[in-house]
Amino acid sequence: MLNILFAASEVVPFAKTGGLADVAGTLPEYLVKNGCSVRVFLPYYSTIQVDVRKVSLVVDSVDISVGDTVHRAEIWEVQTSSPVRVYLVRCDFFFRRVSLYGTPDGDYPDNAQRFILFSKAVFEFCYRSGFVPDIMHCHDWQTGLIPAYLKTICRVRDNPLRECRSVFTIHNMAYQGVFPREDFSLTGLPDSVFGITGLEFWGKMNMLKSGILYADRVTTVSEQYSREIQTPEYGCGLEGVLRDRRNDLHGILNGVDYDVWNPARDPHISAVYDPSDLAGKKKCKTALLKEFGLPGLLAEKPLIGIVSRLAAQKGFDLIEKCFEELMQQDIGLVVLGAGDAPYQDMLERFARAYPDRAGVVIGYDNVLAHKIEAGSDMFLMPSQYEPCGLNQIFSLKYGTVPIVRATGGLDDSIVDYDPKTGQGTGFKFAEYKAAALLRTVKRALKFYHKPDHWERIMLNGMACDFSWTESAGKYVRLYKETLKKSVGLSANQ
Ligand code: ADP
Ligand code: GLC
């Protein structure tokens, strides 16, 4: 049996700001179904509400140095009904905060320290408990140092983790964990690790680069994105580093959790429905309009839904450019989003301009996200880039037709509708231009008004299977291949 240690900064149902949490919370369940034993680690943020009777202290008071400062940490295990074991790294000095990474004014200034401590705590757990994973599977910059620790500090004869391999998954190239050069001394890594073939990035320390360089295998969350990030347009300055590692770089499309995202048994929606009877979807639309305070008559018009982090990545600048023309199309629009203040202001302006047709909720609301998936006719995701994207995949299952830009995982998961063959699950455009977005919405609306075509598109999408089964199998094969490679120092040391 393969022993896998997962390390991530967010994991459902404990802490979430985006899709990373969905992946880190669900993939382990499927790895277990594929014969792995999985232990998942995340920080014990004060926002995590677990019943005190359901957590037990497994590592009591361990001193962890971050540079010259020693912090006391604890590791708690959560009792869950799942075979996946979940551990929370507690250090109130770093994780007793209102949010995960920062405030609307910016990132917490000590994020390097916070995630160095988290990474080191994962090692302390192994040393103290005697747990020796076959693979440490790390996610995003917050855990990017772990592969570097494994390849340096642990690669000595008497270290119990000397044989442990690492897989590093990139969920988003735009968040790299770049910190001042001086912060490198906080890591405790040997000086040789800093430099152009190491963590150095334009004079600073880059924790994503660390994961890419030192992991035995690197993955990202769609095949298309694995190709895109090797180009200057999408590589965010690390395209050369990724090209150097192209033989070890794999794109594995995320799956979704159909136990949670399924209109046939979703407890959050007004009426359940499935491909054999779509009547419930109409009820969901009516209830959704009511929830947004929009007139019931709008139920007769096509309704476009958006659920998104409000970030430049998600294409809101395109929506801004063509918003007036979009609203001339006699549609309804409902948006749920949290994030950057300028996009919040923009959306609120839209809602004020069209109070009878556009509804906006600013905030993070999981239940409302489900209601939008169920009650909308179309789901808009005009992303500038999208490593995978989960909402368009949820939308397919809810018969909510995705309109997406053909990039990354959006391109890999959505097939453009072809009226001649009746094949296709949504509508795609390639150019990152407002005119292309508008044209594509108009094309979707044309078919919306042809119910035979529309039902066909909906049913095509609802029949798709993006469960984790296949992708989890790919990860297990990758783990096994990784284990075949002998340990030793990587070429860059
Ligand atoms: P990203 O990780 O880039 O934000 P994904 O599409 O992979 O994009 O995943 C986003 C996840 O976060 C989905 O589960 C989505 O439903 C959820 N989500 C995003 N914004 C909100 C919000 N404002 N309220 C509730 N859920 C949200
Ligand atoms: C990131 C990406 C998103 C992806 C998610 C989970 O947040 O922006 O496209 O689906 O990670 O991998």
C-alpha cells in the first residue's frame, strides 16, 4: 500500500478560498479507493470550527525554528468518518487570524514565516510519529519548500525520510510566494539552494519555483495548462524553469465531487432534478430570482450565472467592456463573488444600473453557489487563464450551459456545440476580447431560443463524467513511476 502525505493550505470542509480546497479535500478520498493510505495536513486556522470532542492532540508542543525565532506548535488529528486522516498544525501566533492569507489590504506580511512553519511541522510529525510516507504530495507555493527540504536536509544516511519522494501540484502560476531575499535565511535550507538554479527569482526568494525545481514530479491541473505554462504568456516568468522540467511535468484534469455537486441530491437547492425530469430546474430558477430580489417574470428570460473569486484571472475586465451590450440582450444576470475591491464596486454598479435584471451578492456563500448552479440557464467564465476551473464542470452536471474562454481546463472540459452533429456541451471563444465574449453569448442565446437544441446541450453536459475516478488513477500511476526513480540529488544541486 502506498503511504501518501498531502500538504495543502486549504482543504474542504475545513478551510476554503477556492478550488485548491476542493481538490485537496476530495482527491485523497479517491486515492484511498485506489489502494493508497492518505494523511492530509493543513494549518489549524482559527476560522476552522471543529467540535473539540472530535480533535485529539497527536504532537504536543514541538519547537519549530523559523530563522532565529522558535515557535511552539501542536498537531491535532481530526476524527472524521472517512478513512483519510486529517491533521491540523496549530500555532496561534501565525494562524489565529481573520482569514487564510491576508486582508483586503493585502497579504499578511509574515506569510513566508507562516508557511515555513507549516512545512517544517509536517516533517516534525513524521519524525515524532515514525510515519514515513512514500510520497509527499504538495500543493501550490505554500508547500513549495517541502520538496527542497526532502532533497537537501533529508537526503542523509540517518534521516528516516531519505527515501521519501515528492510530487508538486501547481494550481495557479500567478501565486508564487515571492519574498525578500533576506527571508531565505528563515527557511533553514543550505545556502547552495539559493541562486539562479535554486529558489532565487530576480533577487528574491520564490517558493513556487522551489516546488517546481525540487519535486520528483510536477503536475498541474489540466493538460492544456501544462502546455500553456511553458510559454511566456502563461508562465508568469517561470516558463523556462517549467520547460527545463517538461519531462517530469504532467497535466491531470481535476475531478469534482458528485456527492456534493449533483442536482439529483443537492440539499441546498429548492427542487432536485436529473436528466429524466428537468422540471425541478425551473423551480430552482424561480427560487433563485426571488433570493436575489429579482422579478418573477424574469423566469421567462435566459438567466446567466457567475460564481467566482473576484480576481483579474476571471475575465471581469471583458465583462465590464461589453456589459451594456450584454444587457441589451434581454437577459437576467446573477453574480456571487468575493475578492478584489475594484471588481466588487464594478458589480455593485451593474446591479444598481439594472435593478430588475442584475443581482449581485458580494461575499463567500457556499449554499448560494449551489443555488446559482441549479437556477441559472448559463454559466459564464470568460477567464484570462484557468488552470482547471471547477465551476464549469459543476455547471455541466446541473444542466447549466457553460460559456467559457478556451483556455486551460476550460478548454479541456467544455466542447463547443455543433448544431450539425448535436455534439457539444457549451460555448467557447478563443480571443481574450470583449467582442468575442459578446458574440459567444449571442450564439448561446440563439440556441436557448431553440428548445430542442438547448435541451440537447443540457443533456450532453449532464451526461459527462468528471468524477475523480480516472484522474485519481493517473495520480496513483504517477506516484508509482516516481517511486521507481532512484533517490539521489537532482541535477540542479
Ligand atoms: P479558483 O480556484 O480559481 O477560484 P475554481 O473554479 O477551481 O476556481 O474553484 C472555485 C471554487 O470556489 C468552487 O468550488 C466555487 O464554487 C467556489 N467559490 C468561488 N467563489 C465563491 C463564492 N464567492 N462563494 C462561494 N463559493 C465560491
Ligand atoms: C486554482 C485555479 C483553478 C483550479 C483550482 C483547483 O485556484 O485557479 O483553475 O481549478 O486551483 O486546482
